[in-house]
Amino acid sequence: MKIKHWMTSNPITVKPSTLVVEASKLMKEHGVRRLPVVEKGKVVGMLTHRNIMEASPSAATSLSVHELNYIIANLKVSEVMSKDPLCVSPEDSVMDVVLLGQQKGIGSFPVVERGRLVGIVTETEIYRAFVALLGHGEEDEQVISLENVRLMERVGAMSRIAGIIEQLNVPVLGIFSLPQRRHAGRRLFIRVVTKDKAGVEKALVDNGYKLTD
């Protein structure tokens, strides 16, 4: 799955010179918590709701109400935004972006193609992508999870698993894997359509596979 299929295209943007109060109003009007900051067609920052909250004067400040209002009214996006954000490509895979977000502690990415902003991807879009991958909860659709599957040791491991299931006349809608922290193997998630999930699981166990606890 590629980011271009899940990103929010043509996102709302602001300029570095935009007032923070105006940017905050845009967020509220459109129900978003992040705005790419663009200058001369280039992404130069990311403004988040958290940036705005952190920039707000503390309740313990000694400034007068007039001084506080003046500061807030004149605060510009360039003064509070996160500068030079890490960008991704619309051709990047969802999994690669998830791993990048984990490594960098980032929850959103501007999506840039040939130097031009074409979208934004956040935890919300990534969550939707994984929900689609795991299934929509349609009638008789099930997800079976296997532990410690050693895909790298022998070519065709996924085909063998699919074959075991299909011998039961059960359609396989998809299989994907994730690495495991404590084991060399991988965890497999298998989407199938069946009324007899227990029967499918038994067939896999009988063939030497371990179900996720």
C-alpha cells in the first residue's frame, strides 16, 4: 500500500507570515490539528495544535491582559512552527512511513512530489489504511494471527499457508506480516472468509504453525 492512496490530497496550508490566531481559526473551521507551512511553493514547516498551545503564555505570567492580547494577536506562524519537517513521497509504502514515524517520534508527514506539496498523512490516514488491510468487519470475514513464521528461511512460506487454508475451501483475502521484537520469525495476519475460524486455525496448528496467544 502506498501513501498516495491514503493521504489527504491538497491540504490546507498557511504561510510563515500567517498570524497564529488565523491559523488556529482555520484548524477549528476544518477540524484539523496540523497545517503544512508553505513559502514560495516549498514546505518550510509544520504547525500543530500542540505548537500553538506551547506558545501560549502561561497563566502564571506577570504580563498584563493588554500585553498578553497584543502578543497573541501578533504572533506569527514562523515563530512557533516546527521547522524543516521530514517529508515523504506519495510512492512510499504505508509500512515504511509507519516505521519512520516510530523512529523519529513523528505523527504526521507532508507528502511532497518533485518539490511540491501534494498531501499530508497523519495517524488518522495510517489507521484507516491498516483497518482496510485487516478488513472492514464484513460478514464471515475473520483475521487469523500466527506467531514466529520464518519467511526468510524458505521461499514460498506464504503460499504454503494459503494452500492449507484454501484446501478447506476457504477464500484467503490477504496476508501480511510484521517483525517480532523477541523472535527471529514474523507475525502473520491472514484475512479469510469463513464461518469456521476454529477449523481453519486447527488445520494450521496441525501443520506446525503457532497461533498468536
